[in-house]
Amino acid sequence: MTLPSDNIITSSRKATSLMADRDTPFLFDEWYVAAFATDVGRELLPRTLLGKRVLMYRTQAGKPVAMDDRCVHRSYPLSRSTLDGDTIVCNYHGFRYDDNGELIEVPSQKACPRGIGIRTYPLVEKGPLLWIWMGDPAQADESRLPDQPWTQDPAWECTSGYFQHPGNYVSMHENLLDLTHLSFLHANTIGTPDYAAAPFELDLKDGYYKLVRSVVPTTLAPVWAKSTGIQGPSAARIATSEFLSPGLHRVSVSFYDTAVPEDSRPVYRIHTAHILTPETRNTMHYHIIHGRDFDLGNEALGQFMHEGLFAAFQEDVEGLGALEDVLGDQDEHHYEISVASDAPAVAMRIYLKRRATQEAAASQSRQVA
């Protein structure tokens, strides 16, 4: 048995200290998905987002609302209260709030105190998603919202799903930037043995990290072979993995048959939006939208692809849940070694750690001022 030398372990720990992990503070000045738009209606929906208890509902006019899930009086959860028109009446002592979070009635006294409300959060509905900004509201710039127009484009047919994920969002971003795991974690679903060793190209910019892997030629996993009709060892699988924001990762894949001349062969394209919203430091809300640009209207094919993909995503959820258990039990002997294929994930984690440090410093400065 050959263990790393003390120097290697020391260097590894030093490098790791510069990277975000499950204990790195959340980045609040970003857009995250709070819920699918269809999940928020005229029922009070509680959800923990970035460690904060949030309540969501829609007004009678359909406007989505997000606010802290606590009464200012004695912190009773407003999600266990009553939605009366567009107002919420606390089911503990009857304090009433409007959809701007303003306290507008205290039943035990005639005059309602002014300037005593609860925090509301900017909430933007874009297609199938509700995006929330939980940081400084003055910084809530909708132009920074990482919208995905293809999710609303009739040229793409989409399905969606959700997991309550028992792992941290940093590890999940890392998982998506290092798809060599398809050959192993997903060996029985969407992976193939040749995937891990296939050549790749990188595009690493500050806040944007992309890896393009070309698996050519290959034999496609059954879910893709049946979906595209490309059977045999002449297939091409070009996969692009992109970190777009702390709350969004997109994987795009093109499939084609190398045995067919380039000017006449069809190209089958898919997108998958992996939408990661931290719940706690070691759990997250995992929304997924998957789309294809071929064989539109074929509901049976859409269901087949959805089931095959979500079987793989279930493997991610279970695998990263197991990883989280190990991270929670690490001791003084713990260390991790990175290799060449980790370059985009390492760059992403350094970026998240740096952003968290900067945001914490800015928040402290505002408090001092």
C-alpha cells in the first residue's frame, strides 16, 4: 500500500482550502429557482431556500409572492396560517400582512403599528420557473437572470422533474462538470465504458466554465440508441457541460451517425437544465428540465427518454447523498487529490469560494456603515 507523501497531502489540503465546499457560505446575490411556476398557487407553500424559511403564494391576480415564513410578533410560521384574499392572517395572534409584507392589522389593538413588516423577496416568473433573489434587493438585476429560452421554444419539447437532494450544491456542480462519472455511476443507464477516456476541450472564464467531450465513435447507451435510431458502433456523442451560475448548470448533447455523410446526416440535440438551489448546507432543491429538438409530438418517446434520464438522475441523488455522509464524517486524516479532468470543477469551486468571501466582506461593510 502506497499512501501519498506528507508533502502531497499538505499541498492537497492547501489547494482544497481555496475551493468552495459544503461549509462555504451561500451566495445570496444571485438568482435561484424557488419553485416550478405551477407549484405556487393559492395555497401557502413553505420552502427553505439558502438556509432561510420562505413562504410563497399567488395573489388573486396571479402575482407570485415570496416572504419570510415567520410572524414578526412571536415567529409563528405564516405557512401554517390563513390566506385571506391577498393577505395572510397569522393563526397564532391574528396579525395580518399584505402581499408586500406590511403589517396592516393587529386585532388586539385599534391602531396598527407602522413600519413593522416582514421581508419579501424579488420573485420573477420566466416560463416554467420562478426565480428568487435572496440577497441585497438593490442588486436584483433581472438581466443577470440565467433564463433558458429553449424551455419555452415550440421547437423544443420538454419534460421536467424535481428531487429533494440529500447532497450539497457545490458537489453537484462538480459532478456535472466532471462527466467522466458516466462510465461508472451511470454504467447501467446513460453511460458507456469509453466515455471517461474520451478527449475533451475546456473554456474556463471567470464565472463560466465549459467542458466539451467528444465520444467518437461510440455505441450509444440504449436510451439514446433507441431515441435516435443510431444503432451500432458508428455513433457520435458530443456533450457540452456548462456552469452558467451558482443556481444553473446546462448539459447539451448532439448525437449523429458518423457512417452517414455529413451533408445528409441528421443531428439529434438535447438540453438538460440542472437547476440547483441550496436548501441547507448539505441538502438542495434539484429541479430539472430536459428538452429535445427531434421527433416532436411523440409522447411515447418523450416518456421513454424521461424515464431513462431520471433513472440516471436518481443515481446522482443517491450517489451524492452517500458522498455527503462521508463528508460529514471526515476527520483529521481527510484529504482529496485532484486530477487533470477536475480542472473546470476546481476553477468553479475557487470562483464560488472567492465570491462568498467577497460577499461576506461587502455585507460586513454595509453593517458597519
